[in-house]
Amino acid sequence: MNGTGDQQQQKEVLLLKGKLNALSAIIRLGHEAFEKPDLIQWAGHVVNNSVIALSYSRSAIIDVRGVQPKIISVSGQADVNSNSEYCLELVSLTRPFAKVTKITAVDAEALSSVNAGPEAAASLEYMLKTSQAVYIVPVSEPGSKPGENVSFIWVLDFAQKEQASVASAILSLLRENYGESLFFILNRHRTPMVNRFMDRREWLRPSRIMLILLVLFLISTVAVRVRQTVSADFEIVPEKEIIAYSPFDGRIAACHFKSGDIVKAGDAIVDFDTEERVFNLNSARNEFNKTSAQYDLIQRQSFQEVAKRGQVKLLELQKEKSSIDIRRNQWYIDKSKVSAESDGILDIGESNKLEGKAVRPGEKLFEILETKSLVAEISLDERNATVLGQDCRVALYLHARPESTLQGEIISISPKPILTETKKYCYLIRVRLTGDKQQNLICGMRGIARVSGKKVSLGYYLFRHMVLWYRQL
């Protein structure tokens, strides 16, 4: 009896010692959490060091303050890979629990209580492949109302259900300590700064005077407004691009004009080789005539011989097929001559190399440059896109006539920057020229455009290029 009593007493002592060790570990973890300098290190401490008090296989901290949950720390990982399979499934699983305020063991019943979708159920199934229990611990600032201000979610995976059986009690204590340390980390710099700013004894310090001068300078840079103006290159181009493309597969038989020739609307520029198409057209017509004759003969005989009525339908289909072949070949022949759509200057490259060349559908054949309606196309670097807007104005200076200014009206601005021949992304601004000076313009002329936008603050105007230069270092 005495031996049994001693053993029972030893078990109670060991149990009490284990509880004290667990409580000591919880207190030490809470104190160490207060010492972390920022949120990332705090989260790393929670997911990696809490295993001292509670045996789990894996854990993670998720920030639910924004629109989408964001994983900020995973146990055993220095950097979080948000695109990993585990992280994606974890975000899908915790999204329905963003408003949960109690420690929850995630199972089918818990998913049903938060109206989770099939994505969360699939994520839970994925988690349970490597663990037997998953717990969600909401961590919020002390004093928060139930259902509000849940800032972070701590997710723990347990490899064995026995390990998870004691999780609720320990997690409750850890949650309180971590919540207090979280509040301290998020607010440690807020109150002291306000107190120092409101302390009147600090106003006459040199640093405070320098701060006041800096504020006055910033106010002065904001108060002065200047119109922002940038330079860009421009080119005189036709207002409408007239480009002819190959309508089908074929071989170019002849080119009637050369690059630089002046053509008129309707002039045949390129002829395709149609010998094979003409042969196919004649063959289709012969087949159509032959089938039509057979059709008429069999149709008359079918009134007396019932067995030939089936041939009437077959010949009718063959006749329709021949008719389709005729129309198709006739279409190819009609499209074999590619003509100019309007008057202008022809740009066809080397016409002698184009003759005899096999082309594919959609391949560019030539371009017509109109000489009547010319516009200026400005290539504005996307770094200067702030000048674009309703107040945007332009002044054009040709390289050939720098002494005079060309005025115009903006007719279009590309919705997004385009990679130009100078390997830069630029917005394309088209300007319709006004006045008498546009009569002597030639397509291809280039110059400098001064693009002015709305008025901006002096500080923005002064420091914008400095910031861009610094970013390029």
C-alpha cells in the first residue's frame, strides 16, 4: 500500500512539474514576443518557437486585415513563398474564418458553421493528408469586441490527434500573451511620438526649429503652381493608314508600280498568278454542265422508272458542289488584282523582289501614303505621362523649320504606351495641324514637340527628375 501511494504521489509530482514547465514556457514565449522589433519577426517567433509549449507539426500566421488574406510567416521558412501549394490551400481554407473569434478545430462541422464553399473543403482535405487535426486561432488586440478587429489568424497542424487533445487550453494562454505583444508592437511608436510632439518644452530645440523650417519650405513648394512642360519627338504621317494585305495563299505575278510612284484610287498595284485558278474554273464549269445534263436526263426518266429517283438527289448534290467550285474559283480570280484604295504615294519596298514571291493570307503587300490629310504623331515617353489630360497643349517645331511653330488640335492619344523603334515605351499623340503652314509639309518630316499639361506644384516640378535619377542608380 505504501509503495502504491508513493508511486501515485510521484505521478502527481511529475504531472505538476510538467504543468509548471508548460506554464513557464508560455510565460517565456509571451515575454520574448514583446521583444521583437517588428511584425515579421513577431510572426516568425510565434510559428517557430511556440512548439516549446505545444507539439505541432507546422504552423503559419495569416494577416486578415486587408481585402485578401496574406501569409506573413510559415514555420521552418525564412521567406514565405505565397505561390506554393501549401500557402494557396491555406489561404483558401482560412478565408471563411476571417470573422471567427474562438479557437476552432477545423472539420466538416466547422466549415458548415461558417458557410464555407467547396474550395475550403478541398483545402481541408489537402491539409488532412499530412496531419490529423487543424486548429485556427484568431489573434486580435486586447479589448476588441466579439466579431470585430480580428487582425491575424494562427493556423496549426497536428500530426497526431493526441497532441491536439490538449491544444485548446494551452492555445488560450498563448493567444492572450501574443495578443498583448501584438498590440504593443503595432502601437509602440504611435503614442510616444504624439506625446513628444505635444510637449511644449521640446519646441525650442534645434531639431524642432529645423523641422518647422522644413515644413514651411514644403508648404511654399506646394503653394507655387507652374505648368509642366516636356519635350518629345514627332513625325508627319498620314492620318489614315492604308495597308493592303494578301487575301489568300498565292504567288505574285506582276507589280505595276514601284515605291515612290504616285497612284490613284482604283489603280491595280499587284496581280496574283491565276493560271491554276482559271484552269480550275473551266474544269468546274465543265463538270457543272455535265452534271446538269445528267440531272435533266435522269429527272425525266425518273417519272417512269422509280429506281432512278435516288440518282436525282445525288446528281443535284453534285451539281451544287460544282456550282460552289465555280463561285470559289471566280472569287479568287476577282481578288487576284489588288488595287489602291485612295490616292497617294506607294510604299511597296523592292517590287522586283516581290514578283514571283509566294505570300500567305494576311501578309503585308504595300502601303499607300496619303498626301492630303497629314497629322503629327508625337511619341511621348511614358515617364512624362503626367502631362496628358484635358489641359494638354502642344507646340511643334520641325527640324527643317525651327524658327516657326506648328499649331494643332489633339485628335487621339493611345490608351497605353507602345514600344517604338527607339526601344522606349511611348504614348502616341496624334495632332491635326491647323493653319496655312501645313500645305508645304511632306510625309516623314520630323521635329521636336513641346507638350504642356496642367499646372503642378513647384516641389513636384523641382524634385521629380531628381527622384527619377535616383531610382535609376
